[in-house]
Amino acid sequence: MAIRQCNQLCFYQKLAILWMFFSGAVSCMLVVSSSSEVEMRGPSHSQHSGARKYIVKSYFEKYENLCDSSFEDFMAHELSSSLCQVFPDNRNLDVRLSVLEHSLVGEGSHCHLSSSIKLQIEADSIPKLPAHFCEVIIIQRLPLGVFADPFELQHLHERKVFTNVAVFGDTNLELPSFRSNRSVVEVHMDAGSNIFSEQNNGLEMNIELPLHARYQPLDESGYSIVEIGEPDVLLSCSMEGKQYNQSCLFMSPNDSAKSRIGAVAWRIPSGMKAHTGFVSVVTFVTAFLSTLSIVVTSIFCSGIKVSKNMKQS
């Protein structure tokens, strides 16, 4: 009976050791395999979205990390220098993109960032254009301590919530806030075909991004507050059969909505400095008792095996 119990203890001991080794190996693989970008593209829109290059990817080809001043300079100068290469008389196109709503849904360390985008085209300025396809591009810059799970976004992409979606910057999900860098999410959503040829008063689109909080620095209040600014919104259009370098980007010159809405604040739970001593003691005692139980079990099983071999001899 004692031998049977010993065999069971040895089995559970080996299982625990294997589980610890497996968990450590998986963590190392996640750290090593963390890339600077994760893209998801849909085969159903390969003739349009597959050919169109991500805007944020162009930024990270020049800059190593996300900096608001550098990104705004990139959007204002480098991107606007080649906005439209397809449509004739594009200066007559009056396109207005605005963020109507920007809010957080949920509490704690997991929330959804909800944004309502409005695309408005002036009816009296719409020229006669050839067949074209358009996408609304939403670029959401995330602050330190907040990340979007690429695998979760991939599930949304597979359900055709987004036409295309990509995460750029720091995509390591395991790093705490003080060791991580900022990241950017770029979402492409279908705006339809020949939207400039239709007499409409605007198109509204709603988007919800699932966001997660990293482990925050210690704070006496037990909470850490981060602010998330509203997204940058663009309209990308291309003629049927044209390549990505012959697309047209529209950025709204109207910044009134941006100044009116502003950033949203996220109150993220964090550890308290007053509890560090207690947590450290409990962690140490738990680790010590676990190690001691493994050592005692090993000695006990080894003793029983030696006794059994002596009896058999």
C-alpha cells in the first residue's frame, strides 16, 4: 500500500515538474517570437485590401518606436505629400471624416474602446468618377500599459467584423507596463463601392476594439489612470483593377471634432505599495513549502525503493 502511494506521489511530482518546465518554455517562446507587427488579411478582399499597404507599417519602417510628435509629423507631411494619384480633379472632392463618439465600455483590466466614425461627402462637389472601391482606415494609438491582443483581433477578422486589421509596435503580451513600449492598431473597414457617385449625406460606422491592461506600476491609491486619444481616420479609395500605389487617401481638414471629444481616461487596478510586504511573505512561504514538499516526496520515494530492493535481495 505504501509503495502504491509512493508511486502516485512520484507520478504527481513528475507531472508538476513537467508542467513547470512546459510553462517556462511557452513563456520563453512568446518572448522570443514577439514581433514588431502582426497582420491579418482577408482573402475575400484580396483584389483591394491585399494590395493596399498599411499606413502604420510605413511609419515603423522609418521610426523604431511610436512617438506622438513623430507620428503626427509623418501624417501631416510625408503621408499627405502623395495623397491622391488616381482620381482626376480630386481637389474638388470635399470629404469630411469625424469622430462622433469615443468612449470606454467595461471596467477593470479589460475594456472595449468604442468609436463612432462619420464620413460625409458634399453632394454639390461630387464629380463623375469611374468605378472605385473605398475603405475607412482607423488608426488607434495606444498609451503605455494598454495593448490589443492580436489573436483576439484575428478572431474578429475571421468573423468579418474588420476587412483588415494589424497591430504594430510592442506585441509582447507578457511584459508589464514599465518594460513595454507603445503599440498601434490599424483597422480597415469596408465603406462600399462607388460612394462618390451616390447622392448620400454621410455614412456612419461603429467600431469596438477589445483592449487589455498590462500590470501597472504600484500606486498608493490602488489604481493607475491612462488616457487614450481619439483615433486618426482616413478614407482610402482605388479604381477597379489598380494597384496599391495608385490609391487615393483622404484626410479631413476639419479638426473641430477632435478638440471637442478629446481623450478618454481608463482607471486600471494596480498593486498598492502598502501590500508589498505581505504579498512578498506569502509568495516566499508558498514557494518554500512547495519546494520542501517536492524534496520530502523525493526522499520518501527513494527510501521506499531502497527498502524494497533490500528485501528482494
